[in-house]
Amino acid sequence: MTPYYCERTAPGWFAEPLNTASGLAYFVAAWQSWKQLERARWREQWDLHLLAALMAAVGLAAVLWHASGIAWLHWLDRAALGAFVIAYWSVFLVRTQRLGPGGVSIAWLLTAIGLAALATGLPLEVFGGTGGYVPLLALLLVGIGLAARVDRRLARDLLLASAIFLLALVVRALDLMLCDWAVVGTHWLWHLLTAGVLFVLVDGMIRHVRLREMQAAQAAG
């Protein structure tokens, strides 16, 4: 098996202890987000609960993949992150732009076209596949522009998430490049940083929802 990461030098279980352990950061992020949600308001906040659960799913997939090195779990790892991205962008469109099902469908069509066009011009598999994550950075930048129209605090959260994610991309790209110098590599930092990105995104969305609810209550009163 060709190693995907610096820390893995051979196939088999537990060949990436640091990468595996750092995957637990997603569980911490998920738990911190989950604690902020109101259990009694499950129906009103089901989408926010889903985002917290998907953060945990990203962690589970990352831990399983790095602990085992089994090839198909690599795709599960990517699928879990992809599910979070799809869910978050959908929640973002509904909660911040107040789009209905038809509007969300059109927005997703435009998003898919834009991301596909961007991806065609990028070397997606360079630096251990890091190039494949660059379109997500572009999506965050679009989100900043949309959020700035309705909630500047959320826009700042997205800006912070973008900055952390940019650093995470650099760290991920350096993993194999610096392998001779850093024996354990840098991919474990990718886990810590992206867990932070997911938390900032969900935490910002939770605050946005609370702001909207407070504004609605004030308008009604």
C-alpha cells in the first residue's frame, strides 16, 4: 500500500497513532456544539443537531481510516466530510437566506456548477489530494459575502473559519513534503485545525439562529 500520510510507513492497524488520536478533536467539537442546543426544541433545531452529529461522524470516519489504513475507509472519511459540507450549506441557505425548497435547489445547482468549474482548473491530487479541498475554501468565501448582508457576526465567523481552513490546507500539503524532517508528519494538525473550522461554523450558525429568534420575538412583542 502506498502511504497517504507521512506517519504511515506500513499497512496494518495503528500505524498512525498521532493521526488517529487527533481525529478525536472532531468529537470534542461536536460535543461542544451539542451542549449549546436545546433538547426540548428538537423539532425547531433538528438541522443544528444534525450538523453536530455530522461533526462526530467526520471524527469517527477519520479515526477508523487512520487507525486501520483500509482503503475503502479513506472514501468513507471523505464522504463524511462531504455530508457535513452538503448539510451545512443547505442549512446556511435556509437559515440565513431564508430560501424555500425551490430556492435551495436552484442555489445548489449554481453551487455545483461553480464548484465543478473551479475544480476543472485545479490539480486536485497534488500534495496528497489537498487540491481537492480548495473549492471548499471558495465556498466559504461566497458564504462570507452572503452572510454579511444579514448577520455581520456570522460573516466574521465564516472569515475566521476561512483563515483557519487556509492554514489547515497548508499544513496538509506539507505533510509528505516535510516527512524527512518531521517524522510524524503534519497531518494530525490538519485534524485539529479542521475540527476547529467545523466548530466555528456550527457555533456561528447556532448564534445566528438565536439572533433571528430573538428578533422575531421582539417584533411579535
